[in-house]
Amino acid sequence: MKLARAATPFLKPATGVGAMMREVCLALVPAAILYFLFFGFGILFNIAVCVLACAAFEALALMLRRQPVAVVLSDYSVCLTGVLIAFALPTYLPIYVTFTACAAAVLLGKHVYGGIGYNPFNPAMVGYVVALVSFPIAMSAWLPPGLGDLDYTMPTIGERLAYIFTGNWPAPLTAEAITRATPLDMVRTGLRASETFGEIGNSPMFGTFGGYGWEWVGNGILAGGAWLLYRGIIRWHIPVAVLFGMLAPATLDTLASSGTTPGPAFHLFSGATLLGAFFIATDPVSAATSPRGRLIFGFGIGFTAWAIRTWGGYPDGIAFAVLLWNAAVPLLDRYTAPRIMGHER
Amino acid sequence: MSSAPTANLFRLPGGLRLPGHKRVSATGALSGVAVPETLTVSLRQHAGTAAQPIVEPGDRVLHGQRIANAEGGFSAHLHAPSSGVVRAIEQRPVPGRANLSVPCIIIDTDGEDARIDDRHAIPNPFALGSRELLDAIGAAGIVGLGGAAFPTLAKLNQASEAGIDTLILNGVECEPFISCDDALMRNRAGEILYGARILMHALGLRQCFVGIESDKPEAWQAFNDAAAVDNNDKLTLVQIPTIYPSGGEDQLVYLLTGREVPSGGFPSDIGALVHNVGTAASVATLALSGMPLTSRIVTVTGDGVAAPGNFEVRFGTPISDLIEAAGGYTERANHLIMGGPMTGIPIEDDAMPVVQKCNCVLVTSRTITENASTEPERPCIRCGECARICPVRLQPQQMHRAFTIGDRDDLPRLGLRDCIECGCCDLVCPSHIPLTQTFRDAKAHQQLQNYERERASRARERYETRQQRDQHRETTEAERLADLKQKASRDAISEILARKKPKEPEQ
């Protein structure tokens, strides 16, 4: 009797890239819900727009590259890129900026290098940074959280939609009146005006450990990250190293300045620290791949982001830190390879 | 004898806890397979040199009679698995990675299974010297029954030259579905320990570990019972955690001793000698009955056969006979694999014979894992899970990239030759990349490249030698000519002088 021939191993894995990426997206659901509760529908709108736009740009790139569109889209990686861009962008943003970010992420960040698996830089961060340097004003215009006893009333849904689709707040609203500095920005400006962190932190924009509202989104991200670790979809090296790289210098700094600079808790729950540690730096394609390499990579990102926050020209530095360390990955991989069994110590 | 707790073991990097699927075949009794009408004994059973036939078509042979001699130091004698008449010595397809045809001795059996009578038991092997015992083991054509059919004499010679201190018997059998060693250990634990004692005596060893995987409680019990009788204080039974691939030779040495087999080396380089429990049993059989190695236990299993089990099978028996003994194919039979689902070799035709390294015949449906993802193969996303579970700490993701992107010169640095092809990386790859097959291909590619490089360098050497020779010839020729010229001119001068010389007056 003749039988079919196929190479061993015959036991096949139960998971696939698609299932993994889908689960990473789902791990952001708690954070998205908290984000929605504090800041309104903007995040949900952003997620929808970014995912659809990214998928459309990917489909276009695949057609141009003569690749099977449905097969590649089903790896859900572009969906994750869309979700991450949505989390990174300001909650309410003129829609052409959103499209620019998505186009840059998928086309410049991913497909010019050959698509999934070949991109040296984190696509979502490429998209975010292109939008940030191209539209600096729109990209730093954040609405404060709409809950709590801030002296502030959120614009109506209609007014917010008008801003998204026209790029201007309908009269009599003005951007100056509507938007607020983010907690990170307030700290940066305040410290440069010789205020202490304690004084700045008295503003109602601040909650228990970080920005009001933001800290709860941070908790949601932390929960999602813990889930991914528990499920073995990400490994501990990068998140732990990112957090250590940021919190260790922050702790030393706040101790040395007797509390006049922001401490580890503030850094942890502000800006993109948690999202970066658990969801962005852990993108396997653009991260270092050996355990030691990942520790250095993560630490580098955390430390660089803290340095940018402390001395740099931007209130947050996660995106730049990630891109910078993405570029160092081939070198890290080469020099941190584990010792093979039977090779000299 | 002592039983070591598992906690004393060194920890293997990586590895996987796999579903065993062992009960499918392990529970029944050990049964035999009838002598087939035709036996096809391959002369090329292992990676070493093929054996040289010493019978001719038409010769009558008896069970246990030598039919082919070992050729060189890395080869083993072959013996007739039953009595009959040699029909032919010709090329036949045998199971192997390349599915090549190799020279085989084909015997038409006569059903009498008459044994040759010049084989005698060794009543007291411990009275023999080391050389005599090694020679007896070599004469019996004993080879490693773990999966490579490595000639045992070659291994023993290598070990005695290197000077070793530890014998390790491998009863781990970590690959799913396979239970032939388990069956052997349950039924013949006493013989295995007797074989171990002989091997220790032959090499003058003072320490022996028997590693048995923790998912084989019956075998463990059988060994403990047998060890109580055997009463060998140099022997330690060790329970090995059920983590694939703990039964790999180098892996088992590391687990038990913490010593790493150097890259490209052998366990004997670090003082250890590893034999499969089946090899020790063959040595015991030789001592007890004088019979050479002509059969082995084979597991027949998988959802493609009706009655899985373990069978004592003569080498050269068609695999189809074995399937029949296991109740025949079921409707689900689609793939036939020699060996286990991780490292086995696919076989297209069940008319091929059982060879010495055939520990298992696995017949399966399309896929073994019920919940296997049906996603297609995708590009590597560098998640590093393959590196995390690699038992030799390789980085398959980097090797795969080097091989596919074309930076193949980087493969030696990445440890390609250290890959044991265990298949773990395939199992955790979310991109479903056939990594193990890629590395097999890469190794073959490397071998070919080395061969060609060697050939090129030999050709260059030949060319250079010829050039040197030509040059030498030219220079000597030139010197000779110059010499001649000089001599010629000298001669000419003297001739002229002679001519000018006034002649002696003639008388």
C-alpha cells in the first residue's frame, strides 16, 4: 500500500499568529472601556477608524505586491497596529491626521520592508511619530477627562465630530479653551518654571498616582499585560526591563531631589509607559529576540523614555525610545545570543 | 543498587511536555510476528560503511548464520534472521530520509527457522577479558537499538580509547507513541541489568545509571524488582522527568552528570558511554544463548492501525506484515512513519523491510493533534518561542532567517550542526514554519558545500602539484639543455683544439 509522504514532526501547534494577535487586541478591551468612561467616545471612534484604515492600506499594499490579501489580513497584525495607533493618538483628532498615521504605519513602517516579520521598526510607532512631527499642534491637543470635579464641560458629541471631520472646533469653541495639557506636559512645563512636583500635583488634573483618568486607563493596560504574560503570549523580559529602566532612574532622581521631581508612580501611570512596556516594546518582530537582548532592549527603552521626559523636547518619549532601540536590535541579537550547549563558556 | 530521587538531576534547557499517546500501544503483551516468506536484509543499516555479503544466491542459510561482514571500524556484521535460501543480492528501497535503494540480501525462508549450531552461550562472561568480550559483542553484530543503529563495538572501542567512567542505560524513550523500550523493560528488566553488568565489566566501569522516564511506572517497578535480585551496588536507577527530548543521548548525559558533550563530539569525550536498554538486552541475549542480533521489538501504533501493540520482529520483515499483525489498517490510515511523530521518517510504501533502527511504525490520519490550528505557514515574527524550548539553546528563529534570507555562511556560528532535529521548535512556532525540515535541508546543503569545497581544494592541489612538477621539469630541462650546451661547446672547443693539434706522425 502506498501512503502520503510528509516531513515530521507531525504534532502541530495549536496556536497561530492570527490567534495570538487577536488575543493581544482583546487584552486591550479593559483599557479601552476605562478610556471610554473617562474620555468619551473618542477612543472607540479612533479604534474603529484606525483598524479600518490600516486594514485598507494593508490590502492596498498587498495588492500592489501581488500577495494574497485575505490570507495575510487574517494574521490580525494590522488590526493590532490599528488598535495601538488609536491608543497612542489624542482622543479627538482631525481625521486626516489619523489617516496619515495609519498610512505611515502600514506603508512606511511595514510594507516597504516586506510586510509582517521583516519590519525593523514598530509600525504603530512609525505612524505615531510621523503624525507627531507632521502635525505637532493637533497631536498635542488633548481633551481632559470628562468625569470628576474638573472645572470643565466636555464639548458635545456633535462638536467633537465637527472637529474630527473639519479640523476646527465649531464657533464659539476654540482649541485654546477646549484642550488641556496632559499631566506629563504639565509636569514638564511646571518643573521648567521652577515649581516642585508636589505643587504641580495639587492640580485636579492629577489623581492618586498619575494623571486623573489616565491612571485608570493604565490599570486597564496593566490588567491586559498581566493576561498576556499569564497566557505566555508575551514573556516577562521586555516589560520588566522597560519598567525597571524607567522607574529606577525616576526613583533615584526623586530621592536625590527630595520629591521635587516626579517619582516612579507618576512615571508608571503617565503617558505611554504601561502601553509601551506591555504592548509596544513587546512587538516580537521589531524587538530583540534573545532573553539577554530583550533585557537590554527593554532597559534601553525605559531609560531613554525617562531621559526624554526629563531633559528632552517632548513630554513623552516612549515612541522615540522604541524606534531608537529598534534600530539597535540586529546588534543586540548578534552579541547576546545564548551559549549553545556543548560550546565553550 | 540505589534509586536516586529526580531532584538530583541537572535541568535541561527547554524541552516540551508532550502528550504521550503511549498507552495506545504499551498495555498489551509483547507478541511475535510470523516468519515472512521473504526477508529483505539491508546491507546499509547505519550511517557507517555498508556490510559486505559473504553468501551468494542459491546458498542455504540458517537462523543466526553470518551473511555479511562488517567493513572497517564503523560497521557491523549481519546474520540471517531465519533459515532459508538466498534468492538474490540486489538493490531494494529501504526506509530512510532519502528513500534510496540500497543493496539487500533477499532470503526466501523455509519456515523451519533452523538455528545454526555453532553459537554457544557464554556461561561466565565475567571470567573473560575486556578484549574477548568486546570481540564477542562485535561478532554478534550488535548495534544500538535506540534509533541510529550505531555499531556497538565501534562505540565501545571509542569509549575504551577515550577512557570513560560512567555507563548510562537509556530507558527514557521520550518520543510520543513509541513504547518498544517500555515493553522491553517491563518484560526483561533482569536481562537488561545483566547486560549492563557485562558492559561494565568489559570496560572496567564503577558507575552505571539507568534512566527511566517517569511516565513508565511499570518499567520502574520491574527494574526495582530486578535490581533487588541483581544486587549491583554500582548501579543507580534514576527516574527522568517526562520532558521531551530528555532521552536524547547528549541530553540524558547532561541530565544525569551535568556534563555537556562538546559540539561535534561524543559522550565519550566527557567520560560517558550511553547505550539504549535494548542494546544491553542484546548483550545479555548473546551471553545467555549465544545468539546474534537478528530481531528487535517494534511498536506499531497510531489511529491508522486496528490493534496497536509491541511486536518482536525479525529484521527484513516487510512492514506490511507488521501492520497485519497489528490488526491491519483502519480507514484513518494516511501516513506511515518509521519512528515517532517528532523525529520519524515518512515511508511511502509498506513493502519496505523492517531495519535495525526501526523502533516504531506509526500510522496516522492527516494530523495527530486534534486541536491543531489550520492556519497557513506565515513569515517568522521572531517571537523566540522556538529558542525558549530548544534543548541545546539554539536560536531557530535566527537560523531560519539566515537560511532563507541567504546568509548561509552565518549558520555554523549559529550552531546548525548542534541541532539535534528533535522537532520541538516546529511545535511551538505560531507561524507554522517547518523549522526542523529547514535545518535538515540546511545541513544537507552545508554538507554538499563542504564536499564541493573539498573537491575544489583537492583539484587546486592537484593543479598546483602539476604546475610545480611542470615547472620543475622545465627548469631541469633548461638546466640540462644549458649543461648540454656548455658541455657541447666544451666538447666543440676540445674537438677544435684536438683538430688543431698536430697529428702524430703516422707510422
